[in-house]
Amino acid sequence: MCADSLYGDNDPIHWPQPYNQYNCHHGAIPRPHLLADHLIMWWEPTLGAFIPLKDSASPFQGLGKLSDSKMDEMKSLASVLLSRIQVFVSNSQVPLTLSPIMKMMEHGLVCLESVWTTFR
């Protein structure tokens, strides 16, 4: 991972990747700005979207959370994705990896919303 928390030329979200049997799903990742409703997928965190903890009595400094507007965008996209997964699950056999991925998405959102962390 690079200093900007991206993977440089090997970042499947920013650049097309050569076919790899193990990572064959990379071919299904859309390029940035093709899906107007899902632009949050390519958003890179900025200090403007980071709300610092303003408690002078706290022994910890530099902690904060994402702004409510960014969290709302992420929750909205997650809701759309999870509803699509529910439709897929009801119409076919469920791959073994799908349920843990759904739970990781849900847990990740809860952590982003409720846990104070550093910007990095």
C-alpha cells in the first residue's frame, strides 16, 4: 500500500488489471465515474470530511470520525448493494463467501460510524 492508502498501478479500483484466475472478480469492478449513483466508492478521504474529537479533557488527541454526510452516502450505497445481494440469494445458490462478505460490510459501516479513530 502506498502512502496515500492506495495500491498504485496495482489498484483494481483505479486501473484495469490483467486477467488473473484467482482475482477474476477484478474484471467486474467498474471504472471510476461510470456509475453516478455510486461515486462514494472512489472517494478518497479528505480532512474536510474528518470531524475531530473536540474534548480538551481527553487524553487522546487526533481522533475523529467521518462526517455525517459521507457516512450517509456510504450507508446508502451499502443498502443498495445489500438489497441486490438479497435478490441474488433468493434466486440462486449462495456462494460460501457471500455471507461473510455481507457481514464484513455491515460491521465495517458500524465501526466507521461509531469508533473514534485517527484520520490515517
